Amino acid sequence: MKRNFLITFSFLFILTNCSIDNKDENAQQVALSFWYLINTSGGLAGVDDQFELDTVVWFFDEINGTVTVENNNTEETKQDGLDSGTYPFSILTDGGEDFIIIDGNELGKILINQTNFVIDQNKTSQGDLADGFIYTFQRVAQAQ
């Protein structure tokens, strides 16, 4: 009898602690950050190209070390960076500065804050250049 009571009590305990909706009220929501290219400047010709938010989008997957680029720019005269695709990336820290390496190539020094991400090709871990591009991205957070 005591054994049946314990089994019944255990089942009731397990069933009352289960939830069908799988929502944990205390769990933090995960935010996915998409970086939208809004401006490219510099280069030998001194370009200053503006982009609408959905034209070029980069999504960084830090867990897998990849960046996925969706490049919808159709204006061939605009400097838009990488073609659409998924590339491996890493961050190199040298002398207190961070540099981004994508698909095995160092693109330049990066500066990141809450809303902006800048890649400056004029600054590399090997020294300064004179005719690189500066890519400026804007962050748009989406809850998942």
C-alpha cells in the first residue's frame, strides 16, 4: 500500500511540474542581431555610398564562427563588400585593437557599440593603408 501511494504521489508530482506550452517565464529571450550596411566610404575614388536597410544584411553566428551575408545590391557602381553567402569568420586582437578575418582574409579594424559596427580597411594588424573602404553597419535587434 505504501509503495502504491509513493508511485501515485510521484506521478502526480511529475505531472503537475510539466507544462505543455514550454514557456519558462524566467528565461531570458534571445535576441538575434542583424547588421545592415548603411554606408561605404573611402577607397581610391573617395566613394560615399548610402544603402537602404534591407539591401545588404550580415548575420553573425558566433557559436559556429560564421557570417551569413544577404547582398541584394543591384547597383554595380556601389561598393557593397561581400557577395551573398556564408563565410567563416574570426576576430584577431592585436595591441588592444580588434580586426575581423572573413574567409581567411583580414578585412580591417572593427569598432562595435550597441547600434553601430564599423569595419575600417585602412587599419590592419599589419599597419595602416591609404585607400581602403570604411563599411558602416546599423544594428537592428529582433526578439526570438
